[in-house]
Amino acid sequence: MANLATTTIGKSDVTATAMGLGANAVGGTNLFPNLQDDNGKALVRAALDHGINLIDTAYAYGFGHSEELIGEVLKDYDRSKVVIASKAAQKLVGDQVELHNEPAFLKQAVDDSLQRLQTDYLDIFYVHFPDGKTPLNEAIAALNDLKQAGKIRAIGVSNVDLVQLKEANQDNLVDIVENEYSLMARAAETDLFPYLRDHQISFVPYFPLASGLLTGKYQAPITFPEGDLRRNKPEFQPAAFQQNIDHVNQLSTLAKRYDVTIAQLVLAWYLRNQAVSVVIPGAKRVEQVISNAQAATVDLRAHDYKTISDLFA
């Protein structure tokens, strides 16, 4: 089992490994077709057995089913050594999803999450999306009530811009932000990262492998079916796609020099990035989880980090 580097989450006392597991393919049957529960649980076990201690889930992943599967696995491990992050904002009304950030909603969401996970506390809890109605500082104050009650240990927000983050953090209670960020999506570097650094807020990028585009598995333009979240992403549109593929292919020589895969090299770039606290690649196969854990042991040299940064600038 790899001995992975750890980080402290914001101003809290939560300590997590810098490599986590994004668990949207653990029970996220509304996001991915043909997911099997046993495989989802095996992904979580593989992470915990290979030194990864942070499991990142959400109500939106299977509308609670991801949390249920993780809860079943947790029973076989020392809870105090596992860092569970979850999120809520979505309410399923018929076949429609509504966003809610009201204090009462969030407090109930945490209680429901604890029940599904079969635990009495969450290490990290995020407001998953702003609802556009509830003042975010009121939502965060509700989470702080839960923190004082021992139900959560660190407070997070996700999918926020800088204006929304400042509103959420009016009382300096936010510990962590989870937003989209990758080598191909770098806007956060100029608008968000300085504020995070100045306010001791940790950062977690989601889609760190750009939905597979940064792994080297795509070599020709591809059309994704209706409903696939990659279909309308800018980096997958024809003109940008080919340029991105060319850049990814240029990583091949460097990856061979380190004796790692392109995906492992890219993950090592995040782990050397001082603005990133934890990286949470998803996985659908146990081998991917193990490979990600191994990426956390890559000692990326400073000049190679810069080469990769510049290539995708």
C-alpha cells in the first residue's frame, strides 16, 4: 500500500490524502449506464486498500445510491481513518431536479446523507450548486451549525464563481471549494486561486482528466450520444479537440521517461500544483483506482511541471 502525502482541509482539523476517489461511478446510475453495485463497492475498497483515504460522493450520484454503497463498504474499515466528502443541493420532484440551499433543506440533507452512509458524521460537506435564491452566507451558517453539532467537520461549496464564493465566505467559514479545473480549463488560476490562498481555503478540481481527454485514450474526433456530458464540452468540439489531442500526445515522451502512463503524469502535475489540495479522479475499473494511487508517488520535477503547464497554457 502506497504511503500517500496528506493535506489539511482549509481551517478544519480534517487531514486527507492528496489523492482521492471521485465516486460518481459508484452507484451513479443516473450519470452512467450499466453500473454494477458490486463493482462500485470494489472501487471504494481498492482506494482504501491502496492508501487513498478521501472518498468524494454526493446525493446527485444515483440520488443517494452512491452514499448507500459507500456506507456498506465503510462497515469493514476503521471509520476514523476514512475521509468522506458529500454534497447536496438537488431535490428530486417527480422526474425533475430542483436546486435548494435553504438552511432547513441542507440540515435535512446532511441527516439523510448520514443515514445512507451509516455514519454519525461527515468529514466534508459541500453545497453542491448555488440555487440562485438563498444567500450563500445563510447556507454556510446552517452548515456551521452542523459543524458545531459534530455532524460535519469541514464546510465546502462547489460550482461557484468568485462573487458567489465571497458571499459564501462572508464569515470566513468556508474550508474548501470544489470546482471544475484541469490543464484544459484554467480560468480558476487568475480569478479564484488568489482568493483561496489569501483565505486559507483548500481547492479540489473535478474532471481533472477532462472526462478522459487527458489520458491519451482518444486519438481521433468522436461524436458522443445525446445525454453524454462530454457531447457539449468545449474541449471536445472539433477544432479544440484536435489541438488538445496533439498536446496530450506530446506528453507521451515525458511519461515514458518517468515510466508512467499519460494519466499518471497528468495527475502528478495536479499533486505538484500548489493551488490544488486534493485531486479526485473518478474510475470505473479497479485497475484505474490502483493506477491513480500509484500516480501519487510520482516525483515530478519542477521543470517538467512547467513544461506540462506551458504546453496547455
